[in-house]
Amino acid sequence: MWRGRPQRATEAWVAERLDCNLAAVDAQIAGDIGIELLSSLLVKMDMATMAASLEGRSPFLDHEVAQFALRLPVAFRVRGARLKAVLRDAYRDRLPREVIEGRKRGFEVPLAAWLDGDLRDLVGDALLAPDARIAAYVEPAFVRAVVEGAAMRERNRAGLVYALLMLELWLRESRS
């Protein structure tokens, strides 16, 4: 049984922050701005950028840009399942097609290029060595097939190679 101060339900806290007179889309946007953006997304971005000694900017959070966007008619802002329609239309003639029509993605590390390029020798020397410690945990033939690109091509092969490499290096360090 809880012995601390009485706690309010999350729903009550959220309800206090939302204007129930707004249209459904605007209520969702208000919730995203007032709750998710402030309590989660901006905090995470700040922690991630500071950890890497970077300064992050969120240009679409400029108050004038945000106010302009929120004044646009709902039908203009939301067009079925088409995300960021206003931005995509505004920059259609200025950005490459693959950017305009591209899917949403986060910051991507060029892991495959690194593992197949500058780190290729390290990967081979570590994972394909006769004394590789990973062989006690993962079938060596499978490791070789993944490293050489014969297996897992339709999956995140680079992520798997990286995980195997990190495991091998950790096993070497932890059992020195």
C-alpha cells in the first residue's frame, strides 16, 4: 500500500493543461507542445547534444514560425497521412526529390561504411581470428558469413557486425 502523499492521476494533470474548447487536431498539437515536447523531446535533445559537446537548434520552434503554423487552417496543416505537407510543398522546387519524399529518420551513423571501410581490418582481425573469444558463444561459420556479407544482407547486417565486434572486444578486455 502507498504510504506517501496522495498522487493525482496522470489524466487529471493532462486535462488541466489542455483547452477542451479546441478542435481535436489543435488539442493534440497543444498536448504535444505543452507536454511531450517540453517534458521529453527537448530534454532528450539537450542531453544528447550536450553529451557530445554540440549545440542543437530547433528552428521550427521559433515562436514566430510556430505561431504562423498554428494559425494555418487545419485542412492545410493536416492532409490525411501525409506528414509535413506544408514544408514538403514549400520546398518542393528547392530540395532534391529524395528529401521531399523521404521517410522520417533519426541521425544515422554511417556504420556500414565504417565497418566495410576504415574498420574492415579490425573487424576481420578480431572476429575471424583463430583465437576469437566470440566462438564460444556464436557459431564461427555464422560470424564469418555475416562479416563477409553472405548472411543477413536483408537485415541490419552492419548493426550485427558491430554488436559482434563489441562483444569480441569486451570478451578480450574482460578476460585478460
